[in-house]
Amino acid sequence: MASMFELSIQEIQAKLTSGELTSRRLVEYYLDRIQSIDQSGPKLNAIIEVNPDALSIADQKDVERSQGTLRGPLHGVPIVLKDNIDTHDRMVTTAGSLALEGSIAQQDAFLVEKLRQAGAILLAKANLSEWANFRSTHSSSGWSSRGGQTRNPYALDRSPCGSSSGSAVAVAADLCAGAVGTETDGSITCPASVNGIVGIKPTLGLISRSGVIPIAHSQDTAGPMARSVADAAILLGCMVGMHPLDPVTRESESRFYSDYTQFLAVDGLKDARIGVARNFFGSDARYDALVEAAITLMESLGAEIVDPADIPTAGKWDKTEIEVLLYEFKADLNAYLGGLPAEAKVHSMQEVIEFNELNKERVMPIFGQERMLQAQEKGPLTHKRYLNALAKNQRLARADGIDAVLFKYNLDALIAPTGPIAWMIDWVNGDQISGPDTTSVAAVAGYPHITVPLGYVCDLPVGLSFIGTAWQEPRIIRLAYAYEQASRKRIPPKFPTTVTPAAFR
């Protein structure tokens, strides 16, 4: 049997088709790695729960294949889901919270239905920052009361970022073929960047949020996380589509593709106009130097670079973004929790707050629930303060932000460093983050953002962001793929306990 280490989805399908590999053998491989690397050994703590039926599902997929039935491009491929995505099976969905311990969804999230239709094996649920990192102002990314602390595989004392921490680490450490994360602001792209993988935050409405535990409907989206742009493109195409329980998906009609791999082109940067968003540089000279090298490479591949191409409104929505998220968090979480069965422990945000306080020794040993308390004080979504903040944010990030600079310079996309270099895990002070805040503009706008491996600073991965206007996933996938294929920067992690300076290796 050939090595299964870091097989791409296309390689998996080729080996399954040839008979060199079976889905059962592949699931066994990943389960072995989860046991030896995630739950013991380095103890990454990326997986919060393994699907008890994964092997039997793999057997079913093998039988179907032997009979000539292939459900789709993910047939027999093991995928991990973030633990805020509903699955109607024997796995629970908790957002990492003990308040939802034992909660089994009454139906699959729509994106899960789509993945099953494509033939995916749902291997496991991934750990995350509890409540998608919107419980506290002093949280530790990747920590949840149900799952504990997820660790960065490139240095175990470094943060995996969040909130899709476990999804990113599971992909980076080869615990699955690919994963699904969710993002409100940076929760796909930041973990992807600091764990050396590819992450796509799609346009708002491209993927339904039905069955996803929410923060804020004006920014929430799910998205693929993978070791390559090609794998991320495959996953993306298997999740898109309109759904009546998420009205914003109607805007994706005639704008989504079931196959995004058609946009993968090694010459995709030829004649492209790329703008450099300089107002996200300057946090670290070593990181900036890597971006400069990427710019030079893209020029050599035929891209025309417009430099600078700054977003003039960057940072002007910081306070009002939080205001919008707090209002929507209360409304949206109450709607989700209110739909849980009568036997659930909680049915409202207020009941979650009360549960947390009653169980604070287990739930809040290192940080509190300040965000939940702030959200609980907010009124309905008809309040002028909320409506004015939402309108301001979207104007600043869209028409006066991304669109303004793209149209001014006739650009295909903007590039910038994705986010911070992985910081030390700190349970005393919480996340101590310094670095570019590139994720916010695309998140607030609801526009597509893809990050790809850029290189390493002291052996810690950093990413390069490609940002476009609404529904331009095909364009930024093409650009990111061409860069990725020419640069080939990703190196698998080796799970060191800490960063070792080069002089002492």
C-alpha cells in the first residue's frame, strides 16, 4: 500500500478508482493519526469527537464504488466539520460549550446535506474557540470548555488562532482530507494562515448557514479549509446552493458553480491586475519581506501590480462592527437555541449565561462571558442604533472600501498579508495579537477572501490574502492557484514544543 500521507482529494480519488486504496483503509489511517498525534503524542486537541459510524460509512462507500455508483467528487473522502455545524447522526453539535453537551441536531445543516450528497464521509467534529470566539473579550483562541485547548502543530505553545482552530489544525496535521470552518471575522482565514493551509471565506450567501450555530447573519459563513487551492475548490463546489431557510442564499442564484476546479489555471496571473493593500503592512518586517517576494514572483508570472492600492476606509468600522455583532448574536443565537428540543439544557442566550455561571469552575476557568453579557443587553434588530451601524459598516467596507479601490484601479483582486504570526498561548491574559487585520474588511463587506501559504517567520507559517468583490470566487481562486503552484511554500508541520531559533538548531 502506497503512503497515504497528505494525499490530495484528487490523489485519493485516483487511488480509490484504481483499487490501490479503499475508503475503509483511508478512514483507518486518519483514525490512527487522530489517536497517535491528536489525542496523544503531541496532543494537538484538534478533534472534539470522532464519528462512531465512520468505518461503516466507509464500507458503504466502498460497496457503492464497487457497484459503479459514485455520489460526487467527495465519494469516500473523509472530511472534518467544525463543531458548530449540525449533523443528524450520532455526533453532537455544541459550539464547544458544555451548555450544549449531548445536543444532537434534529436535521443536517444544509451544507452537510450537500457534502453527503457529494459522497463525503463525515469523519469527526473539530474543536473550536467556544461559541466561535464570541463569549469573552479575553478568550484564548482554540479553547473550549468541552474540548480544551487546540495547539498549533508548528509550535505547540503557539496559538492556532480561531475560531476554526480544530478544522485548520486537523488539515495541517493530516488528520483528514479537508475540513469545513466558519467565519464571522477571520475565523477561517486566520487559522488557515497560522497553520500553513488554504482557507476560503466565500461571499455571504454562497453557502447556506442553515443549521450552523450563529454569531451574526450579516457576516457569518462557512467555508473550506484544505492543504491546497485545488482541494479547497473541490470542497467549495460541494457546499454551495440556495436554501429556503437562509434567504440570503437567493442572491447566489446563477452566481454559484458546482465545480470551482474549472477555474484552476497555472497561468492564472497572466495579465491580471493585482492591487497591493499597503495599509495592512508594517507589523513585522520579515512578514512584509515575504509579501514583497510574492509580488516579484507574481510580476514574473505576468501580473500587473498596482502599488499601493490601499483601502481608504480600513479600520473605520471597528467599533460599529462589534455593535452589529452583539445585536445579531443575541437575536440569531436565541433563534437557534429556541429551535432545540424541549429536553435541551438551554433555549436562550440568557439560559446559556445562567448555565455558565452555575458551572463556572468547568466553563469559565480561564476567561469569562463578557461578550454574552454585552449582547444580552441589546434590544431588537429594529433599533436605529443597530440599523445605522449595519448600514455604515457595509458602506465603508463595500462601496467606499473594497469596491472603491478595485474599480478605481481596474483591479482583479487585492493582496495583503493575511494576519498575525502565531502568538503564545496565554491563559492568564488571553490572546495577545499584533499584526495586520486584513480579515475584517472582507468579513464586514461579506466579500470573498482566500488565504494561501506565503512562507515562514521563525518556522511559523504566514499567509497571503487575495480579496475580491462579491461573487468573484472564480477570479480569486484562479489567482491564488497560480501563485500557489509557482511558489509551493507549504511544508508539513513537525510538532515541536516551541520555536527554536536557527542559531540553536
